[in-house]
Amino acid sequence: MRYVIVGAGAIGGTLSARLAQHLETPPLVIARGDNAEAIRARGLLLRSPDDEVRVDAPVATDPREAELTTDDVLVFATKTHQVQSALLEWVDEPVRDAAGEVVGTAGELLPVLTALNGVESERLALRYFRRVFGVCVWLPAVHLAPGEFTVRIAPQSGVFIVGRYGLAGEADAAADALLLGTVQSDWERATFRVHVVDEVMPWKYRKLVSNLGNAVQALIGTGDEASSPTAGELYSLAREEGLAVYAAAGIGIPSDDDEERWRGGAFDVRPVTGADGPLGGSTWQSLARGSGSIETDYLNGEIVRLARLAGVPAPVNEGLQRLARQAAAEHRPPASVSPDELKRILLGG
């Protein structure tokens, strides 16, 4: 089985590097621009608290270069605001059997794993692909330079919770069990902790709550002010508002104890040699790279959407969504506002 990793950012790059390091069949890495050129020329460089490895893996910049077969599994690891265009690029690609004959399209035949934040990518993917598996990702990784990735925990590189999105028909049940068992075995061999569940979306909604503070970090930065009481208050306000909206919308999520039991001691964040300068989460990285776009419309914006459907307010997340989107569009770097200024904008006064 070959994993085709669509998106070589922090998550996709770290996953690709570990799979290439530990599996006999390396993944196919789908990357663009300078990132693709760097991986082709020098491989994937992955730093962690315990090691630094450079591994080779094949790279493609276009679906046509992938030459898909029935043994492939598509893993989408883009940001959520990028996944719609990625799905459309891949859905109608021809898939060949062992004899080289075209037997269908990717949307008809290939399983898709959505390894990205938020809860929208699964709904989008199911419009195009018949077999969709949601992946809840706990992986504190950073990607700021082409071909280089930093994961801040070790010896395990992250935790994934994986499950079918939607109900499988009888014909798919055996194939699903085989696929998920293989993913669990392969990814655990590659230093990840993997849990297979019947219902993955409650875990993705829980992860979404923890991502609501990403916009706060991006806007105020990762320096001393990020640990100030005001910053802590803003993180709490975003999270508490999200939980209140979940309650109004009738959405239940696993408990703190459930998360701690499954993550266990995997998240021992430690310094990484060679990773100089500030290191922030995925939203912070979008501003740090000056990408011009950001994922908060599908993080804080999901809370806003649910609040509007339930007829309740969500002013803190609405404000964070707007401010982060504007900062990205204006190519402002992280730490463009102070915690006190951000509090004033969000709460007034």
C-alpha cells in the first residue's frame, strides 16, 4: 500500500518523513513550488527533540504525475481552506489495476483520509469520494522553510484518531477493517500513536475547541506576552464560548479525561536543536510565512456558523475570525497586536 500525502506542510511533511524513514514503501509527497524543489533536491529534513533525519521520498506536483493505482490511499494534509480545490484536483484522476488498465477514478475507488484541523473537510470530501475517513490530529509540528519540518515531541511524533465518516455498506466493512488495521500498524511503526474509533467526529469537534486559541496566538505572537494573564483570559474566552455554542447546538465531545487517557505522555514538548526562533501553531505559521490566507474561517468560523444556526451569540470567535483573516490578507506578521489591544477590540471598552 502506498500513501499519497497531499500537502507537505507541518502535518503532511512530518507524516511523510516518518513514513519514509520507517516503511519499506515510501509515501508519495505532493508538494508545490520551493517546497517541492527542496524535497526533490535534498529530501525531507525532520527535526525532533531526540533526532534529526533527512530522508528521501518521491515527489509530485500534479495529480497526473502520481499514476494512481488501486493500492493507493490518499491522505489530505492541507489546511481546511485549501482542501476543496485539492479534492477537485484528485477526484477524477484515473486509477489503474496491477495490469495497468484503468478501472475507475480516485473518487470511485480510493480511500481518503482527512488529516487536518476543523470539521468541514469530511463533509467536503464525501461529496467526491465514496470512502472517507476522518483523522483527528494531535501533532505539534512546524514548517517554515522549504523541505524542513520540526516536530516538538518525542519519542512519539504525534497522535491520530481515525474512523469512517458516514456509514459503510456491507461491501465496504471488510475493506475498511483491513485499511484501518494497516494504517494503524504502519503509522505506529513510524512513531505515531493511532486509535481507531467508530465515531471520529466527536474527537474532531473536541480538537476544534483547542484550536480556537490559534488565532489568539497568531495575533499576539509567541513571546512573553503570550503567557500574560490577559492572553490566558482570551484563550479561555474563546474556548468557553465554543463550548457554550456546542451546548446550544447539541454537540457532545469526549471529556478531558478521555483525551488525557488517549494522548497519555505523548505530548512532552521539548526544545529542538536547530529549530531557532519562535515556534507557533498552524495559524501562527500562516502569518509567519506570509501565505496570504488562513484557516480560521473553518476554526473560529465554525463556532460562528453553529452559533448562528442555534440563535446564540459568539462575539469572541467572530472577532478572532475577522481579525486573523484581515491580518493574513494584509500580510501582517504574528504579534501585530498586544494582548490588551486584542482584548479591547474583542470586548470593547
